[in-house]
Amino acid sequence: MTASQFSAIFVSALFSNAVIKLWLAWRQLDHVAAHRGEVPPAFRDKVALAAHQKAADYTTALVRFGVFSVLFETLLLLAFTLGGGIQLLSDWSSATFSGTLVQGTAIIVAVLLLQSVLESPFDLYRTFGIEAHFGFNKMTLKLYLLDALKGLLLGAALGLPLLLGVLWLMERMGDLWWLYVWAVWVVFNLLLLFIYPTYIAPLFNDFEPLQDEAQKARIEALLKKCGFAASGLFVMDGSKRSTHGNAYFTGFGKTKRIVFFDTLLERLSPNEIDAVLAHELGHFKRRHVLKRIALTFAVSLGFLWGLAQLLHADWFYQGLGVTTQSTALALLLFFMALPVFSFLLHPIAAAYSRKHEFEADAYAAQQTDAHELVNALVKLYQDNAKTLTPDPVYATFYESHPPAPIRIAHLQKLGEPK
Ligand SMILES: [Zn+2]
């Protein structure tokens, strides 16, 4: 392959991705607008027209915003690669620092920082424009900046040693470096899973043990019935940032915790909370978490092997607008270009995730009342202004959860007396 051939492939893939994304956005806007006038029949007795229209408007605002992000990200990637941005930073780094490890780290850190600074107006607009307009945002600018600062420090504390280690292994371990890097990556991620609930999440939120004794007794009975051991039930102050509600599990083995957003507990009835919890337990019982982690590790091994094949290929660097070769540049270019070539895997990943959601729903229907989960979901759809009428193609491509009408119909069927 020649450099110009690879450039041509890269640019065509980048543009066709952008066209597909815009087409999907247009479909979603069109579908939501066409169904804005009426609540779908299955939800007519549960959802008011005003709430349905709020969901339509919120979805529309997010999708329109997404269109601008797509255009911006496409241009930014072009500017960094063929536009010469990375080459410029690479020249700056070799003139400023000495030693390949430090130079390489400086280039990667500079690109990451520049990227987040350039993208920050979008994030600010989403939080203080869209989310605030629809009444979801609870964040002050101070909290927002504090979060950003904490994220930056945490990223530096965890990411810098990892990056230095990876670059060192890439340079010192010969042809099989990718195996060593993969091993380090696996250990690093497992370590993160262990320390996240106890050391990282509390940097951003408060976690109080669940106080309500009656509720605690109910939940513990359900856990026992499902044969599940957790090291604690916690309530998180999600309302500090947003009114969106959720429940989740974190941690592994003995550090496993069940976390409820305070916003969720306030909104749902005890039976509905049981049903939502049973759904989350379903993910554990069906080993979705383990499967997902194993899959991620397998895929990252494939990626690292792919990177090893490109490390000494002139066309790879030059095709992406860089004339110098180094391990850091290869790493950077590879992970910047990767989303362009893996975009069409989105629907597969989404379908896999939806399969798991159906399985977790089936488990919840077995252990609790499917109708309670329906009621809980309808409340959550309304509170989160999630559209009940997504475009089927858009949903197939992007949605990690089944579209509301399909998911509810499934649950109603499961809830029918047998
Ligand atoms: Zn789920």
C-alpha cells in the first residue's frame, strides 16, 4: 500500500461515516417529529401528551447538537492528521524535550489536552444549554469546573504511568511487545474495577448506606432470593448534577456494591425498585459483566496486534500526514484513526447489548412482577424525556437498550399469566 492510497481510504471512510451519521440523525429527527402529535397507543394511559412532546423536543435538541459535534469532530480529526496538526506537535516536542519516552508522552498528552479544550464548548453547551433548558441540569459552573479539574488530575495520576509503561514496553520488548502491553492493560483495568467503587467514585459523589430500614429489608430479601451477595447498599447523590435517575452495580468480588441514585429512590415505588434491582441482578446472573469484560480484553488484544503490524509501515504514518516515525506517533495515530474504521461495528455492539437487556428483563420478570418493571421504565422514560418513538434504523445502529415500545411489549408478554 502507498501513503496516498491509504490517505484516500482514510478520507473516504471518514466522509462516508459522517454521511451515515447525518443520515441517521435526519431519520431520527423526521421520525420523532412525525410522531410528536400523539402518544403511542401502548402508552396512552400512562404518559401525558405534554410529557411525550417534551421527550420529542429533548430528543430533537440532542440529535441536532449531535450533528454539529459530528461535523466538528470530523474536521478536527482531519486537521490533526492530514492537516499537519500532529506533525506540528511532534516537531515541537522533539525541539523541546529529549529522550523518546518523554517526547512521545508529551505529544500524546498535548493532543489529548488540545482535543478536550477544543471540545469543551460543546460539552458546556450540552450541560448548561440543552440539559438546563429541559430542567435536567443541577450543576453549577463551579461544580462543573471542579469535576473537570478532578478528572484531569485523576487522568494524570492513572494515565501517565500507564502511558510511560506502554511506550517503554513498545520500545524494549521486541516483536512481541504487544503481548506485554496487553498484559499490562488487562491488569490495569482489573485494578481499576477493584478500586473504582471505594477510591474513585467517592471523589465525585457521596455514597451513604441505604437508611430506610423497610426498604433495606425488602431489598435484602430479594438479594437472598436471587442468591446474590453484595458488600453494601448505597445511595448516591446523583441529584447533585442532574435529575436523571439510575441504579447500578460496581466493583467485583468482595468490593461489589449496589448503588441507587437518590433521584431513582424518590421517584419509584418499593415494588418498582425491586423490579429495577432484579433487572440489574439479571445482568450479573447471566454473566453479562464478565462476558463484556472478556470481550473487551479480546478485542484490545486484536487491536494491539494490528498496531504491531503497522508500527514500521511508512504508508501508515505518511498516509495520516506524519513524516516522522515513533512508537508514540504510531500509538496516537492508530487510536485516532481506529474509530473511523470500526464505526460500522456500532450496530453489532448495540445488538449485543440489547440482547443482554432482554435477558435481564426476562430475569426480572421471573423474580419480580414484569408489570412493576413496566411502570418503573415508563416513569424513567418520562423523567429522562426519552423518546417513545425512536426511528427503528437509528435505534438499531446506536441504542444499547431496546426501543421503549418493543421493550415494554416484551415485558407485557412476560407478565401475562401462563
Ligand atoms: Zn440493563
